[in-house]
Amino acid sequence: MNSALAYWDLTDEIPGRVHVAVSRGAHRPVISTPPTKVHVFDARTFELERQQASTDVDEPFWIYSRERAVVDALRLPRLVGRDVGLQALRRYVNQSSASPARLTELARDLGGAPALGPALEALLS
């Protein structure tokens, strides 16, 4: 999660480890270098907003969209901290391509509407 926030420039936090998402029931990789944290997500929503990106040397990897990263940070504050989630939301909303409607829809799909709604309303008012 922190990795996606950093990739999308939605946080100033520099992740101490690479965060990897796996679907519940899937194999959990054991990676020692670089330091890695594996997060398990519901299989029904695992693919939601998951997209392929590439490193500077054209190595492909999977990452969640900006919107999914923001919603996950707000709905799972124990993993990144509420302050990091709110900072990510603030940065997202200030981007010209931001779509609060898309965030709200995604939060509903992921069960994060109770966490996103009040914060988004406060930022947009």
C-alpha cells in the first residue's frame, strides 16, 4: 500500500519495504531482498483497479491505481496510519485528473465508504 502511494506521488513517506498484495488463498511469496511486506486481499476485490506498470528499465509489475491506493489507505489505517491516508486523499483531490465520484464509487465497492465519505466531504467543502 505504501509502495503504491509512493509510486503515484501521494505521500512523502519512503517505504521501508516493498508492499506486495496477494489474493486470499494465493501463494504468499517469501522475499528477503528487498525487505517485503505481503498484504492479503479478498479474492473478490483483488483485481479491482489492478494495473500493469513498468520500471525505468521496462520491467513490468502490477500496482493498484491511484484511486485504489487512496481508498485502501483510508479504509485500512492500521497499515499506513490515518495521517498518511488523509495526506494521500488531499494530494489526490488537488490533482487536475482527480475524480471524487470515482473515489466514492470505488470506496463503496471495497467497503471503504465510511472512512472516505467524511474526509472527502471535509476536503471539498
